Amino acid sequence: MQTTAVAQLKATLSKYLLIVKSGEEVMVTERGKPIAKMIPVKRGEITTYMADMERAGIMKVGTGQIPPNFWDRPCPKDPKGRGRKALLQEREKGR
């Protein structure tokens, strides 16, 4: 099991997600004390969780296929530029 501090995890989250995806656990610490553990999720657990959310009406499970005309559809209208503004704000914050 690997151990990492919160600050290190934030800086290199993708690296630690790859470690977890490969089946290893990662202990997260804050000031040297364990506060969380990242563990891989079993495939069946994801399916069950998603099915529960779909039954509750929270989400709809997709087919994994993009409709054939997806790229031909018009872009949504945003006359006030709110989407662009939100994106630029996120980029300024370094997300």
C-alpha cells in the first residue's frame, strides 16, 4: 500500500488514480496521520450503484454509444457567454 499526503495527492491525482486502478490501495495522510484510504472498486459494485441511482431517478445509464448525428447537432446557444466565462474562471483558478 502506498501512502501520500493530501497536498501530494492533489498535485498528482492522476498518478494515484492509476495506482488504484491497477488494484493497489493508497493511504491518504494529513500532517502524518491517516485520514482516508483509496481502494479500487470492483466492477460489479459500480453496476449495482449505478442501477440504484437509475431506479431512484438520479441518473440514466447510457448505452456507451454516441448517436450517429451527434457531431452534426447545433451547439447550444449561450448569448450571455456564461459557459465561456465559467470555463475561463476555472482555468484562472488552475483546475
